[in-house]
Amino acid sequence: MKEVKAIIQPFMLSEVLRGLQTINDLPAATVSEVRGFSVVHPDVEPQKRIKLEMMVPHEMVEQVVTAIEKHAHTGNPGDGRIFVISVDDTVKIRTGERDTAT
């Protein structure tokens, strides 16, 4: 299982979610409003961004990354970044079920 985490422009959220909804059996996504700042340009005011987080099976990762990349792209600086992180284990609190993204 992998965690796919993406930082995107707020105005692209609806478009990205539409793109993700086309993927069959995609588990849920968590959406958070965050602020980001540049360590290279510390004088620049922190910018509002959206963070998407999803736990997905290995075989779904490329589809999810491609959908986010395609639907978040404007071609301008600040479009964002996608991270793919290995997940050792998950536990569903309600049932105690392990290793499931659903």
C-alpha cells in the first residue's frame, strides 16, 4: 500500500477531484487547507495550498498520480508536487481490520 500526497493550487481542487472520480474503486481522499512557504525565498508571503492524501493499493498508484498531475497542471510556477510514500500498515479503528485502503 502507498500514500499518495499532493500539494496543489486551491483553484484546481474541483478539477483534480473530478479526475480522481473517474478511477474505479478509488478509496477516500482527505483534503486539507495548508500554507506553504519557500525556504529559497523566505521573504515571500506563505501561500495557501490544498493537500490531498490518499491510501491506495500499489496497482492504483500510477493511475492516481497521473490523474492528479493531469488535472492540477496549469504550466505556471506553484502548480504543486506529488509524493508517493510506502505505508507499512493500516488499521481500521472501527473493525480492527488491517492492510486495507477501503
